[in-house]
Amino acid sequence: MKRLVLATALLAALSAHAEVKETVDLTVTGGPNAGKHHASTEKGGCSYGLSGPGSWGNQLSDPKDKDAKKFNSLQLVVPNAKAAAGGTGEFQLVVGFGPLMNRSATYTVDTRAAAPKKAGSGTVTVTDKGSTGEVKFSATTAEGVKLEGTIDCKAVTRSGA
């Protein structure tokens, strides 16, 4: 009986701790959020094909975090993941600080050909390993804030692979 109780408690503890889908290390140079930042998520994460055929995407956000100074949101869309294997200058990157509905700062770089308003510049490199992946980015907003970082995709959701 003790073993059954112990096994049940262990299973409950393990299921209560969801797996991290991705981690992001970000360095901001310039602006009010200059410095090194780290975030991870158990929801969202990296994707292939969800933003269009052959695209690579990322969705990191923590809607529960209310700290106005904390990095807690990163969205990335790369229209052509295969081209990004060697580095691409065509992408959209949005980085947010503070609560989702009341941002203290948002940094946007959008260089996609289909972008309604292009802003900033940079390079994104995608290493697609199938069920995992890695993204390195170096971007500068139109206002001159530099965003550099790495996304460690511990899982990749795939559509139309």
C-alpha cells in the first residue's frame, strides 16, 4: 500500500511540472531594457509550416507575468525556413516587456517582403533538427535598439512538413 501511495504521489508531482518547450536568451543593446534577459515557456514554442508553407515560427509569452520590466514575449515569423538555414534577412521579430495587455516596451523588426510597413534590419539563422531546433538572431530596430539572441526549441510543432 505504501508503494502505491508513493507511486501515485510521484506521478502527480511529475504531471504537475510541464515540460519546457523552449528557452530564449536575449541581449538588448540600447533603450530602457538594455541588458541580458532569459525566458522559457511550457506553452507555444517553435513551429514549422504554421505561418505558411515552409515557414518557421516562434511564440513565447507569459500572460500571467505582471512585472513591467521583465522580458516575457517573443514572436518570430520566418517565411522560408530552408533559406534561413544559411541566414536570412527576411523575418518578423517582436519582443515585448511587461504585461501582455499593458507593455512597458515593444521592439519590432519586420523585413518580410509582404510586410505592410518594413522596419529595422538583421539576420535570422534557423537550424531545423526535426523534432527540435535552434534559432539565432541579430536584429536592429528602426530606432537603433539591437536585439541579439538564441531560441532553443526543445520541441517543434510541424504542419505540412
